[in-house]
Amino acid sequence: MNIRSFVSVLVVTAVLSLSHVGQAALLASDSFNYTLGAGINGQSGGSGFLAGSNWAYSTSVTSTSSSTIIAGLTFSDLPVSGNAFQLRVVSSSSINFGDIVNVKRRPATVPNGTTDQFWTRCLFKMDTNITATTFYTGLLIDDAETVSGYRKFGMWGLTGAGNGVGGVDVDTSAVSATGATAQLSSTDTYLMISKFTNVNAASNVARVGKWWALSVADYNAIKADGITESELDAHHVQTATETVMPTVSQPLNMTTSDFFDFRGHRPAVSNAFTNYMYDEFYAATTLGSLGLPVPEPTTLTLESLTLCMIGTRARRRKNS
């Protein structure tokens, strides 16, 4: 094969491989494009969920107004579709509400490789500034329908460790962002992204969780050339990492018996309430499959061409 043919094959391969990234690795998604004012309980839109699996309240919730479909959130020029949903969490001193409100739904497919990554993302917003330190709210992977079931993998808009501090969750513990001066307790909308590694590896292999919360300014700073993990590390409001070794009682493997679980909590103080809003939920095995801007195929193509040219020039010098 001459160099011209080789370069042509390489370019086509590079473009095809990159155009494939972000498609096959998507596990589930939901934009919550349901009827405004309806409850989320029983809704069955989106894709990638177990057949017959609907969004459903935990057994602790008895009021349909605990979660309502609202107008969709917006976040810079990130593509959004339809509406969003809102968890209305009221203290237990108010009738027919519990301290914890969560809605769950089972996935149809989960990471099945021993080294597979597991990524999630969603938009997150609150309607008031949080002043207490025992709130928490976020997106979890839970192994049971009831609130008492232990958590496996999750990201928190608030973790309870401090006002407006989020974090990451591997098993039942949550690690908060350290040194977080910019707080998530404002009424801004944030892009929440999480990454978990080795979710189905052997029992003696540690699971690692990482979480980032991005403001609109953070997103705008990195969206142009496609978002990479290194850019998430460089541009975020808060970030946190946790490493956990599985145990017999908590194997920390993800299965289709688990649930995607949106959860909100408020301590039992007065009759006040807080609204937590979520939109544009994605779960995937790669960052490039989360519906975010991805690196342009031309980037890899140009890199490949450059390497070919360098190799060709080196061979010509050697033969001359």
C-alpha cells in the first residue's frame, strides 16, 4: 500500500471511529417531556429503561404533589427538550410528606465489562438558598425500592457536609467537595457530571467515583472544542473523588435490579419546603455519550495526518 492510500484509509478510520463515539455507549436518557403540572409518578418516557418500568415514588411518599412536571431548565446553549421535574421536599411535621422524597426507575442495560466506566449527567437547580447543613439531594444508583436500601453510585447537589457543598457517593458514604468556596446553594442552574470506574469488576478491585458541578461560565469555557475529562478537572464550581473497596454486604456491582434514583431530603424543622429541579438526564459508559459537545473528528484526523507525514519524512531522510 502506498503512502497516499495508507493516509486515506487512516483518515476514514479516524472519522468513522470518532463519529461512532457517543452513540453505542448511551445506556439511558430522559428529558422529562411530560405534561406540565402532572406528577412524575407513572411516567414512562425517555429511552433505555426496563420494559414496563416507570418513574415511581418510594413507599415513603404519599402525595402526588411531591414531584411535579415543570417548564424545562436552560443552560447556556446546551440542547434541551421539553420540560423538567421538581421534587418538593417538606419537613415531616407537615401532613402527608416525609423528610425524603425520591423517584426511581430501573435501567434496561448496565455496564457489563469488568473495566467499564459509568457516567451520568443532569441539570440541577434549587429555588432557594440553603442555610442548613443537613440537606442533601442528588442522583443515585440504589439497590432497593425503599429509602432504607443502600446506595451504590451517586452524585450530590448537596451532601449535608456544609452549606451549598456537593459531592460524590460510592456505597452509603458521601465525600463532599473540599475547599469549595463557590457554593451550589444559589438559584443558578448547574450541570452535574459523574464518573465511576470498575463498577462490575472483581470484589477485590476498588470502585472510584468522581463528580463535577459546572456553572454556565465553566461550560462555556470548554464547550467549543468538545468536553474532555481534563477540561472538567480544570473548569468546575466544585469537584470531589471517592475510592471504596467492595465488601460482601456491599458488592457495589451495577445490575438491572438497581434503580436510577432522584432524591431530595430536608431535616424535620418547621413546615418549610425546598424545591429541587432536575432535567436532561443521561447515563452512559463514556463521557462522549452524555449528549455534550464532543471533540471534532478533524482533531484526530489532523493528528493522524501529522504522524503520517512525520513518518514519511523520516523514511525519506533515511533512504536518501
